[in-house]
Amino acid sequence: MTGQVRTVDGRVAGRRGQATRQKLLDCLSEMLSSSPYRDVKVIDVARKAGTSPATFYQYFPDVEGAVLEIAEEMATEGAQLTALVEGRNWVGKAGWAAAEELVEGFLDFWRRNDAILRVVDLGAAEGDKRFYKIRMKILNSVTNSLTESMKELQAKGKVDKELSPAAMAGSLVAMLAAVASHQKGFQTWGVKQAELKPNLALLVHLGITGKKPTR
């Protein structure tokens, strides 16, 4: 945690207060993994953290406010997904490796943050601009980097000039997000995780390069 942590009324929280605040966030994160978002109440979060609702309200206006704090931290981590794309070589075997690593990193991030991402998706779908901005912060980090990579490939004559880098990159990232949020659902179709990754990487590679990968 960086910078000063303040209570709802603007006071700077001390070390003990910061620890209490973080414990409340950790307990809320854990509860979101096992309970529907709408069912999580302040009193339940406080009880799980071993404190009182009054203490919860010192740090957060309500459950939604605390959820947004968790989501913002998650989005900051998600912005680092751009490292999976920036500076990568998409030609030859290196291109296949880049596609595999992008898929692996994307699916792993979604698995680790599944509970809070479900809440973010719900809020964004309901038109809450706060959740929408958080969702786009995560997706933009990869979309913008992929767009630049495809522009570079176009400039080198390795990708069709008629292709729209932004449209293709946006479509690929939207696909990755949809698949990542539906990982458990693939099992009902008889698709194993080990089968999902290479097939998804193939689609990513074809979308970016327009060619079958060299493995």
C-alpha cells in the first residue's frame, strides 16, 4: 500500500488502522469468492474481520466503496499485462511463443481475480461508469500494445495494409476476456484447460500475423 491512507472523514490512518482496513478488504475479497456480491453485507465483513460495522464505516462508505478499492488495485495489476505484448517479436517461432505467453498471462490473471472481475463485469454491464472505467483500464493496456505491434508489422509489410490494427486488437482482447471469464464453462463442453490454451493462442497468432504459427 502506498501513500497516505485516510478514513472516510479525512483523518490519516495510523499503522494499526491501515492493517485493519487491509484486513477488511482481504475478508471482503474472500467473501466475494464464495458469495454473490449482492448478498455481502457490512456486518458480515466486519464479523469475519473480527471488528465492528462502525469500524468498517470508518474506512469505507459501504460495501460497494470497498469493492471499488479492491477493483482499483486489481486494475493497477492488470495494467501490467501490457508487458506480455510490448517489444515482442511476432515473426516465426518467436511469434508463436508470444501468442502462447499472452494467452497464458491473460487466463492466469482472470483466474486469480475471478471474483472481483465478476463484480466489475456486473457493474459495467449495469452502466456504472466507475466499474466500466476499471474494466477498460485492464483491457486497454493490452489493446493499445497490440495495436502498436500490428502497426509495426504493417509498416514492415508483414501484415495486410487493409487491416485495421485497432479493430483487430480490440476484437482479440474482447475474445480473450470473454474466454477468460468462461474458463469453467469450457469444461462442460468437454474442453480441457490444456486444450484451450493452444487453440486460443492459434486464434491470437492468426489475428495478429494473418499466418499459421511456426512451432
